[in-house]
Amino acid sequence: MFDLVPLADMPAGEVESLLDAAFGTDRHGRTAYRVRAGMRAIPELSFAAVEGGTLVGSIQCWPVALACDDGSRVPMVMVGPVAVSPARQNVGIGRALMWKAIEVAQPRGEPLMLIGDPEYYAQFGFDAEATGQWRLPGPFEQRRLLARDRAPDRAGMVGPR
Ligand SMILES: CC(C)(COP(=O)(O)OP(=O)(O)OC[C@H]1O[C@@H](n2cnc3c(N)ncnc32)[C@H](O)[C@@H]1OP(=O)(O)O)[C@@H](O)C(=O)NCCC(=O)NCCS
């Protein structure tokens, strides 16, 4: 069985190795990384899954905002990367990390968003219904731009707060 602990408890190098194993070492060019450039993850919304002392999964969340074309600004929480060690995938670690982050984020009252496969993230209440007019600082598939918690259905750019 695995335990969920604050990600800050794990050595940063181990987390980076896990992300390389899950997403490949070319992951830094992805649009999600461009959105988060220069940001610091929210420590209380970032967790590690640890099994027998070994890091087997991680989730990070980031303070972003939708800068709306009408001049308003909506703070949101960007979830990801969610990563599970290839040897330990499909045993519920990703699901546990996601529900933990959602549960702890909920009282903030800020919509959660992410870029990911709707086939996986629909189970956590994410869909692309509100995101049709959102823009990101790089290429993305609109069907993979997902949100929940009454995210703003407005035109705008996702970026730092
Ligand atoms: C995606 C990821 C976080 C899921 O975590 P996990 O601990 O392996 O998955 P869970 O145990 O919570 O869930 C497993 C279920 O999700 C399904 N699943 C996993 N990834 C999926 C995806 N990208 N799309 C659809 N379903 C997916 C599995 O088939 C499995 O289905 P089942 O329960 O019907 O057998 C993990 O596999 C991972 O890190 N993958 C590499 C990175 C990646 O590809 N991320 C893509 C998401 S953006």
C-alpha cells in the first residue's frame, strides 16, 4: 500500500526523475509547462505517493488565472503533472492523488483546470464544456483542456495570477 505525503517531503531530484519516467525528458516544451513558467507550485496542494520509502507518484497544483477579454480575472488552480511510476500504474495511485488534491483544494473555492485526457479525468468531474474560448501560450487540443467547479465560460488567456 502507498501513503500520500506532502511533495515537499521528497527530494526534488527524485520527483524530477519520476516525471521524466512518466512523461519523457522532452516534457519541458509542453504547453502546460509554458503556462506554469516561473511559478511555484502550491505546497499544500502538492503530494507524493510513497510505497516502502520509494516515490511512486506525484501531483502538483499551480496558482493560475483566466485573464478574461472583458477585463475580469478569475483565479484558478492548475492541476498537474499527475505522474505515476510506470511500474506502479493502474493500481489506483493516480486516482488517490487526484482525489486528495481535489479534496484539499475544494475549500479555496477556485475552479480547477488541467490539460489531459478526458477519458481519464472525467471520473473526477472534469470536462471541456467551459473551456471553448480559453487560450494557452502554446498548442493544445481543446478537447484536452478540462475544468470543473463552475469554471468561467468566458474568452481569455490562462496564465499567471
Ligand atoms: C495517467 C496516470 C496519472 C494514471 O495514474 P494510474 O495510477 O496509473 O491510474 P489509476 O490506477 O488511477 O487508474 C487506472 C485506470 O485509468 C485508466 N487510464 C490510465 N491512463 C489513462 C488515459 N490516459 N486515458 C484513459 N484512461 C486511462 C487505466 O486504463 C485504468 O482503467 P481501469 O481502472 O478501467 O483498468 C498514470 O498512468 C501516468 O502517470 N501515466 C503517464 C503520464 C501520462 O500519460 N499522463 C496522461 C494524463 S495527462
